[in-house]
Amino acid sequence: MELNDEQIERYSRHIILEQIGAAGQEKRLSSKMLIIGAGGLGAPAGLYLAAAGVGAIGIADMDRVDLTNLQRQVIHHTTDIGKEKVQSAADKMRAINPDVNVITHRMFVNAANIRGLIRPYDFVIDGTDNFAAKFLINDACFFESKPFSHAGILRFQGQIITVVPGSTCFRCIFDAPPPPGTIPSCSQAGVLGALAGVLGSLQATEAIKYVLGIGQLLTNAVLTYDALTMQFRKIDIARNPRCRLCGKEPEIDELTDEPLPACDLRGRKTHERAANG
Amino acid sequence: MKLTINGQEVDGVASNTVTDLLVEQKVKTPVYVSVELNGEILDRNQLDSATLKDGDRVEFLYFMGGGQWN
Ligand SMILES: [Zn+2]
């Protein structure tokens, strides 16, 4: 697609970058990205991808905005409390950039629906908040040959991994979620709001690099960030030949849902629920 | 014995196995940790038997959800 005058102005600070240019911006306007989870990671990722002029952005989440989200989920405002997160996020992305086609998917992702969900997209951002969803996204992207960005945040620390077909996958590193009996009681873990901004922005960076084909992706490595010591470390991780998903003798040949307890604000175990953003 | 643990040189390590090292390094929730020894991810059932020698590089990689489970 050809850029019009307004688009040339809007994206001028990207177009001026040697590695992007007008051709890169046009490429981006025709790309489709999916963000699973409109939370702490999905918020900055969604805002930056919309601002950057990604053609279509899918956003999947089942939750509604609540007051405890606002400390870090910067795409949602106080006036959005009670709204569907996908709607709240879509409103902000459209407000930033009317060029973007935002597609809302109000759903819990699960083994039955995730492959169909991700299939039309070029790149997937895992912005979910639980182990079950993270394994599900890894496995679904493997079976659908989709590149994705994994990130996790906890307290003052975060990590991010980019997985493309043929590179080290999440299961190469973490074989399976901890068995349910070994999970400590449901105590609430805090997280620094700005940390989510760092990691979610890194995920958006990887997504944009992927569609433009520029730089080196964070594949076959984990980048860890410690906000207290201000240390970023990149740890090389080779593909694991014993990986049960992508190894030499794979055992996983279909998607399964990993049930995990959810926790309420006071750290009590609540209902079992499907993986969700 | 001197090891490099998460990029930092640590002197005077007494543990002979990775399982003991997790205790010695006071890793609170070992079930949430995956261990890379000299560039290779260890299976969970190798942690007891994997022996450490001077100069080994060890990385503790933590599961991180989104802050929902501790
Ligand atoms: Zn793998």
C-alpha cells in the first residue's frame, strides 16, 4: 500500500530511520499482530504497535478492567473500570491511530480455540499472566509455525524470549508447569508497574523487527531484567534435543489445557479456570 | 570450588550436585527453576545426579507468570 501525506507525516520518525524507511512503514501497515492478554505486558505492546501503524492488531482477553489493574495496565483508565478489557484496549488503540484495524477477541484462550485464533496473524505476543496460557501459546505457535514473543514479570524481575520456527522454544527451557501439588499456597506476588512497561515495550520491539526483517531477534536466548540492580543479561540457550515438543523424540502431539488455580486479592484459591489473559 | 552462577563468579562453593547448589544458594522455590549447566538445560530428574566441577557455568532460570502465582 502507498502512504498518503498524513501517514508520511505521522510515521516520519520511523520513515527517517535507515532500517525502516517508507518501504518498511508500508510493510508494517500490512502486517497483522495478535496480543493475547490486555494486561501489564499487552498494554504497552498494544499502544506502541498501534502508534507504529501495524495494519491489524488482534487483542484477546476475557477479563474486565478492575481497580487493581490500573497500577500497571496503562492502556486502561479509571473510567474503564468494569469495561471489557478488549473493548477498553481497542478504544485506546483506535484513538492513537485510526489507521489500525483493531480486532477484539473476548475469550479465554484454550486448547480448543487457540489454533484458530492465531492462524490469521503474522506474529503473536504472549501477554498472559499464568503458566497454563504460556505453555498453551508456545505449543500452539509451534504447531501453527507462528513466531511469538514470550515475556514474564514478577516483583522487580522480568524475562523475555522470542521463539520462531526452528529456534529454542519455551518448553526447551521449562518442560512443564510445576505439578499442582508443588505450587505453594496462593500468596499474592506483587509486580512493579513500570517493569511491565519495559517488558511489554521489548515485546513490541521484537514484533516490529520480525515483520520488517531487521536486526537480530532474541532467539535462542533469554533476556532477563532486574529492575533493582538495573542489570540486563542475555543468556544463550541452545535448543534442547530432549524437548518434549520440538526435540528429537517429541511426546507432545496435541494441545492440552493445564488447569491452575486462580487467586483472589487476598491470596485465597478461587475457582479453576481456563488459561486467559 | 569456583563457579559462575547467573553470570557472577562465586568462590567457595561446597555443593557437589545441582540439587545441593539450589539449597546452598538459598533458591526459595526450586520447583520454579530450570537449570542450565555449561550451556545445556538439565532435565528435572538430572538435578540430583548432575555433578559440579570447578569453573562450571550455572544459570538458574525462573518461571515467571504475570505475578499471579508466587
Ligand atoms: Zn523446544
